Amino acid sequence: MTFFLLRRLAQFVATLLAISIIVFAVMNVLPGDPALTILGIDASEEARLALTRELGLDAPAWQRYLDWVGGVLRGDFGTSYSFDVPVAGLIAERLPVTLSLAVSGMAVTLVIALGAGIFAASRHGRPGDWAVMVASQLGIAVPAFWLAILLVILFAVKLRWLPPGGFPGWDDPLAAIRALILPTISLALVQAAVLTRVTRSAALDVMRLDFMRTARATGLSPRRILWRHLLPNALVPIVTIVGMQFAGVVTGTLVIESVFYLPGLGRLIFQSISNRDLITVQALILLVAAVVVTANFLVDLAYGLIDPRLKARHA
């Protein structure tokens, strides 16, 4: 078990290191000059060179990379070119909105997908199964941002039940929850469509096994069969997709935040890109990538707990 954990941890660290190199390289080959972005195109050459030295952009690329990574390890992501404040402070200010949206989106995704997938599997070949499959196919085909616009038109503009956008902050919890309802649904319905089909397929595979027929023949209650026999044996493919879908939810928040005008990391990324605030963009992309890699790392660890045979196979 210790070797299994150490091997997965080494792969996790190596992946993050590779991502940091790629992010830094891509950000530094993009056209444009951050000094001119800050000073304006009418700035003198002397002022541009002075600011370039002040920002440390005249140093060799390898030295700037090491300085940046060293700062990241200390929690120092640098100072934003456009906001002139520490990037870590910007992230800490915007992270709660994005985190709240991602967690609520993933929770609603799991509730919908597991319930609908098992419901469809238990009614295989009947109208209930077909209805769930049609609905999930529609969910896969609909882009999240388009669904978000439709929800705003229906529930905010026409019915006026929910706010169309913005975020009042957590000082008023009820208003904050109302502001996150439409973004959460926009994220969850699209992600749940895929997970529903995977859950249905995994549940059907388990239902066809001999021990399930034995469990039903012995008179066990449907609830006991579901929680004791069906779900534990269907978890491996479901957990695989959940890990991938959490990454999709995190990246999906970046788009949804722009649609609903939420002050999260997604809007900060778009603002930083438009202002060519490379140091902020680097930190945000690295953070999102780290979240995605961490989700997959946790999925790998979960495999060993769900099915010890997988742990033994990869040890």
C-alpha cells in the first residue's frame, strides 16, 4: 500500500512540474509586451526598459521560471501587472465563488446522474429507461453556455423567480444561494447527462451477474440489494467518470461565470488575458490544472479502496 501511494504521489508531482513548464513556456511565447500594456503604446523606450527591468522580464527565461516556481511553492504568485496587487490576494478573493459553484455543480450532478442512471437500469427496455436515455442524449448535445442563456430567459426574464446574474456575497446567504441556482443547474445538467449513461451501463452490467440473481432469489429488499450489492460493484467505472467530470465542472465554471457575471476565477482569467496580465494568467491556469490533476490523483487512490485488485495490478 505504501509503495502504491508513493508511486501515485511521484506521478502527481511530476505531472504538476510538467504543467508548470508548459504554462510558463506558452505564456512567454505569446506576442506582446506586458510593459507596454501597463504603460500604454505611447510610452517612451526608456520607460519601457525601466519597467521591464523592474518586473524582472529582462532576466533569462530559465531564471524567471525558477523564480516563479520558487514563489509559487512559498504561496507567492507575484504581483498582478494590471491590478497592481498580489496575485494570491486576487485568487483568495475570487476563489470562494468558483469553489462554491464547482462543489454545488458536482453535488447536483451526482444526485441527478446516480438517481436517473439506476432508475433507467431498473426499468431496462421500458418507457422510463427510454425517457432517461433521450433526456441524457439531449443533455450531451446542449452546450452549457447555451443552456445557461435559456435558463436566464425563462427563470430570470420571463418568470422573474431568480436573479439573472451577479453575486451579492455570502453576507446574505439566501441571496447568495439564489444567485448560484441557475449557474449550478447549467453546469450540472450537462455533466449529469454523461454520468447518467455511465451509471446506467455499469448498473446493468452488475445486474446481469450471478450473485445479483442470488440476492434477489433470497428475498433481500431492493434497498439492501442496491446499497449492499449493486452500487459497490458498479463504482469503478462511475468513479472514473466522476474524476473526469469534476475536471469538466471546474473548467466549465470559467465559462458559466462569464454568462452570469459572477466574480470568480473565470472572469479574472478573461480580464487578465485581455489586459495581458501574464503573471496572473500563469497562476490561474496552473491552479486550475492543479485542481484537475488532484481530482485524478484522488480517483487513482479511490481505485485501491474500491477494488484492491487494481491496486495489486499497478503496484
